[in-house]
Amino acid sequence: MTVSEPVPAPDRSAEPAAAADFALHAAEERFIEGMGLALEEDRLPRIAGRLVGLLILSPQPLRFDHLAERLRVSRGSISTNTRLLENMSVIERVTRPGDRRDYFQINEQPGLLQRVVDRFRDRQAMAEEMKQALRPSADGTGVVADRLDGFIRFYGILADSLRTVLNAMESRDGNSRPGTA
Amino acid sequence: MTVSEPVPAPDRSAEPAAAADFALHAAEERFIEGMGLALEEDRLPRIAGRLVGLLILSPQPLRFDHLAERLRVSRGSISTNTRLLENMSVIERVTRPGDRRDYFQINEQPGLLQRVVDRFRDRQAMAEEMKQALRPSADGTGVVADRLDGFIRFYGILADSLRTVLNAMESRDGNSRPGTA
DNA sequence: CGGTTTGTTTTGTCAAGACTGAACAAGATG
DNA sequence: CATCTTGTTCAGTCTTGACAAAACAAACCG
């Protein structure tokens, strides 16, 4: 699926929109929608995905109501989905002194990825348990045991390399969080 | 979620069920249901997952109607889902001379896993595209570029190590398919 | 206090997809 | 040919979950 023409926007006439920004804007839209689809594959609501996409592309934290406008969804949906992502620590809610409103930014920490690791580990555990139970009866099940071993090995290696990358990223941007220079 | 008591089975009184088999059977059930849930997370029908689970645990190919009985689902569902898995080359349909019926077995080839790799590559591509579009406007977007880089790197490494494991497994059981000894 | 602003929760609608059961097609077989 | 057998496809039902809109809560402000 690709990103098609947006529904006629309620109103956004007065904007800079320098001719060069045009392509950029299209790309942003595509990215945001793409993230919507991508996270949807991970069993998250599409809006949550779009939220993540939008926040990835934003250098500054974005205001709650800005999110609703920009994504053209109800405040309710923003509330629900920001909270969801917050709990998964994919995004972070930030506040400012003397400002009653909530802002959001993506969390540079693992977040999204941890989720994947966990899923892999779960499957590995499942296969492991099955392998155990298989042990006692040693009749015609050599092949089955092999298969399960393959499974276990696969998910194990996978989860390991995942964690490695995670760690690398974590330590990398643990120090550098520069203000754009 | 865990596997709870099965709905009262239509009939399965006369079975060996040596006291030791008991635990095994429970474990099998758990594994099969677990696979159902797991593949469901990957956007496949639950029945497809159960099918995969069942076939992983079976040393011999299983008959079409056996699948329907064992899983207690309609033949229609078996038909649909076996075909689905067949197209993804997760399972294989095998036939026997002089036997009109269809048998199925899991395919030791990648299959299921290839799917994961593809998904990662897609996401990587998405981020890559966004990074390109970002280039022209170099105003306040240093942070964003960094984030996208992180993304790209992450999925890249991930897909690579995945492919590595896949290749390893593929070459490993390409030769050895012993008959249980 | 009454009225804003800001975010949350709830209620209702809608759409997507899984699954069943029945109708169906295509061979076999008497 | 009538009738099984075996598998496929189709129509209908049911469940799930996303979403919007409205009701709500809690600060804040005058």
C-alpha cells in the first residue's frame, strides 16, 4: 500500500511552503503513513504508528493539540495512543514550567525494539518447553527434536544479535544529545 | 494468555494414553496453541499457526482430514489455511501414488523466517527514503537525521544477522535428513 | 463561584477478518 | 450414470478493535 491523496484538509492555506519544501513534505507524509502501517503490523493501532513517525521527524517536542490537528484525528485518539506509547516507553511526555499543556517526543531509548526482542524470547521459550516435554518419549521423534532445536537456535541467535545492537545504540546516544549545533 | 481446558471433545475415548504420554500431550497442546497465538501476532490466522505447530510436532506428513479432526476446525478452514501456508512455502503438500488424499508437512526451508527479514528490509527502506528527502533542507534537522541513521543501521544489522542465521540453517539441514536412526 | 482550557474516559459505530457450514467441482468407482 | 470421496469456494455470522464524538474531570482564571 502507498500513501494516497489526503482527504481535503479542513484548512491550511497560510503556510510558507517554499517550492523546495514540497518534496520534503510529501516525503514526510509518506514516512508518517509508512510508520502507521509498519506499527500496525506489530499489532499497534495505526494512529500510534503515525504518532511515532511524526515524532521521529520532529526536532522539538510537539504539543498535544498540535498532534491532533496535524494527524487530523480526534483528541481522544491522541490521548489513548500517546498513553499507550508512553507506557511502552516509545515516547515521552514532557512538560514545561508555567505551561499547562503536554508535549511529546520520541524516546531515544530502545522502546519499540525491546518489544521485538521479547517476542522472540517468548517463542524461543515455547519451543524450549516443548523440547523438554519431548525428551521422555524417544520413539520416532528424532526429526521433531531437530526441528525444535533449529527453532531454539534461530530465535536465540536472533534475540542475541538484537540485544547487541540495542546495547550499541543505547551507549552511543547515551552521551550525545546535542541541540542541533 | 495461556492455553485453557479444551472444549469438550466430540469423542476420543479409545487411545493408548500411557500415563507418561499425558504430560507430553498437554505440552503438545500448549505448543500448538502457542504457535497459534505467535503466528497470529504475525498477522496470520490463528488456525494457520496451529497448523504449523501441529506439523512441526509430526514426524510424518499428516492427512488433510486428520488435520481438521485434530484441530477441530472445519475442512474449509483447513483448505484455506493450508493453501495460505503453502503459498508462503511454510508447509508442503505431499501426495502418494494411488492415494487421492493430500498430506502436509512443514517445510524445513526458511519460509516463516524470510517473512521477518522482508519486513525489516521494508522498514529500513522507508527510513532510507526519508533520509534522502531530508538532505536538501539542512536547517534544524540534525537530530532527525541522526535518528533516521539509527533506524537504518538497526534494521540493517538486524536483517543481516537474520540472513546469516537463515543461511546457516539452510545449509545445515540441506544434507542431513536422517530417519530417526 | 461560572467559565476556560486541557486531557481522559466512555459510548456507539463501523470495518476487517476469521471461521463455519453449505454449496460446489472434479475425480474415482460401483 | 448415480454416488462416494476429497478438496475448494462462497455466503453469512460473529468477534475484535479502531476511531470519533460526546460526556467528563481537573486545573486554572476571572
